[in-house]
Amino acid sequence: MGEKMRSEKKKLLIYAHYYTPDVASTGQILKELAEGMLHAFDITVICVVPSYTGKIAPEYKTKMFYSEKINGVKVIRIRVPEFSKGHKVSRIKNILAYFFGALIATFKVGKMDFVYSISQPPILGGLLGVWGKWMKHAKYIYNIQDFNPEQTMAVGYSNNKAVLKLMLLLDKFSCRYADKVIVVGRDMVETLKGRFGGINVPNHVFINNWIDEKEVYPLPAGHEKVLAFKKKYGLENKFVIMYSGNLGLYYDLENLMDVIKEFKNRDDVVFAFVGEGTIRNNLVQFTEKHALNNVTFIPYQDKAELVYSLNAGDAHWCLNAKGIKGVSVPSKLYGIMATGKPILAALEKGSEARLIIEDTKCGYVTEPGNYDEIRLIIERFLSEKGTSAPAEMSERGRTYLVKNLTKDVSIKKYVESITSCY
């Protein structure tokens, strides 16, 4: 009977640029999503070999494809060339290797009822989904985590109008061919409608991202592993303002360094940046040039250690550059709320993350680029340490997350949305 039940499960193919053990936020979300949907689907993932840092282990350099099974999910991995995050050409080669490898890997999987892809890599993730739909005669679900070229335009990564126009045409094509588009923010629903002028808007639904609140949770300040983390990175006896995540172009971090510089003589505060990314070297160079002794850089933390590193912060940055509203939602918000930490945010009015913070009053928010206000918020946090204000913010954030932003709630919505396409 059990075998018969298993054989009746619908088959779902997921195109995932990154998948566990890669530490990319989308890779972690897709792992939890895939494993959380195994009761409903027989799932195969097509992704790259572990390579988010740019380096690839020797055991993944000998073949074109690797097959494995991780916690019940079948995984086909594609070998890609190593790359440097600060080198555009090497990144493009890496991404194209995944794209063309995934096209071929599609023939390595059998019949599929559903194909699911995300908007990573930009544009190509959507096109892979359309390819899978055509090749497998399947229903296609397109999950947009970031709208492109809108994100590319917002941060000035490219100003080539012809390329940007082509990117938009291709991604609208992917949206049109999707049986359902899933976006991760209320503001992103408006962007999708805007793309099509409110006419013949693709079938769509909003489902927020999440964090596993059972894995990431508040810990007491005196917890031995939190203390060990603080000691290792020189955070002891300081008010720790932490940024944890990708040090990339979309967060206005380089301009924020000028604000942080104003606190260089404060020995009661430390600004900790946890992670890697394209602008990390720029931030390090700025820190060295201006002798910012209260700024420190910490490597990516394994997922198992994330609960300790996040709890080491007294307040956490949640940021987006101007123009990102309706384009992307900073996934770090969920980890901050899960650990019950106050939030220092620079987010546009009406953006999904800002709506959540304002609804819950779990932090202080201003507009991106309002550096005077950001400085005042830092000063406010420092003046309020030892008062009840931070603890009250913490409690409100964690309570809201447990009620509304959990893994189980969102995964149930995904299962319902996907099966409704059939």
C-alpha cells in the first residue's frame, strides 16, 4: 500500500541555481521547501555543485553531472567553473555553465507533472522553467525572489538600455508562460501588475519567505556558544550592531560606512559584518583607510552556527538600496525576527520588509539614503541599551514571526498553489 501511495505522488522538478550545502539564502529556502513538500510530491532538483563561495571541491571536478539523494530529495548537480565574486566575466561563465548544463540535465529526469524555477540566475531561471514546461509537458510555477532587470537597474549594475530591454522582454515571456507566478512580497504583486499594465496579468499569488523558527530562536545573553562567538571575534562587552548576509550591491553598504565612521571613537559599540560578497573588499579597504577599530568582518557561518552568530548581535541592520521596493525582499529580516533582535532598517515606504517592521514595531525604520536619520537611530539604540525598549521590540518581532512567518505556514501555501495548477 505504501509503495502504491508513493507511486501516485505527482512528480516535481525544481531548477535551483544553488542548493544545500551552499549557503545562499535561496539555496537554503529551496532545501526547506523541497523537503517540506515531500509528503505531496516526488521531487528532483537540478542545481550546481557546491560553489557559492566561488571555489569547488576536488570531488566535484571530475564529471559533468553528479547524482545524489539528500533527505529524500533527488539531486542532479552540474559542474561549473570556479569564479570570483568581484569578477563579472568569471561569474557570467559560471552562470552560463549552469544554464546550459541544466538544459541538458532536463533530459536526465523522466516524466514530470510540475516544473518549478526561481528567478535565479536573473532571467535565465525563468527561461529554464519555460524549457522544462515544454520538454516535460508539465505545469510551470515561476517563483520570483527578485525582479530583473528592475534590480539591475536600481543599483546601476548595467546601463545598457538594449540589454535591459531584452532582459525585461525575456522575463515577461517567462511570466506569461508560467501557469502560476509566486512572488514573496505584497509590493512585488504591484510590480508584476505594473509590468503588464494591469492587463492580462499572469495568474499569481503572494507567499512570504520564512525561516525555521525551531532552528533559529532567541538565546540568553549568557549562552556559552553566544559568548564563545563574541570572544572569538572581539565583540565582548560591546553593543553589537550586526549585518549578517550577502555583502552585495543591493544594500547601500558602502555609503553607510560614512555613517559608521562617525562612531569610530565610541569604544562601547562594534559594527560586525558577517558574510561575503562582491563589495566586501571595498568595505574592508574603507575600514583600514579610516582606521575604524570598532568595525569587524566575520566569515559566513554554517547554518548550524547561525543561531549563535545572530544572537550575538544586539541590533541588526535590515537594508535595501533605493529602488528595490517591489523588486526584492531582504530574507535576513526573518532571521533577525526569529532570534528576537531589534532592527535598524533603511527601507522604502510600502516595501514588504518595512510593512512588517512597522506593523510589529520591532525596530526603527527610515528611508534608504537618509543617512542623518540612520545616525540618529544608531544613537537612539545606544541610548536605550539597558532599558526595556529593546526587549519589547524583540518580543514583538518573535511573536509576530511565530504566528505569521513560519516554514510550515508558507510550505502549506506552496503545496496548495502548485497542486491547484494541475
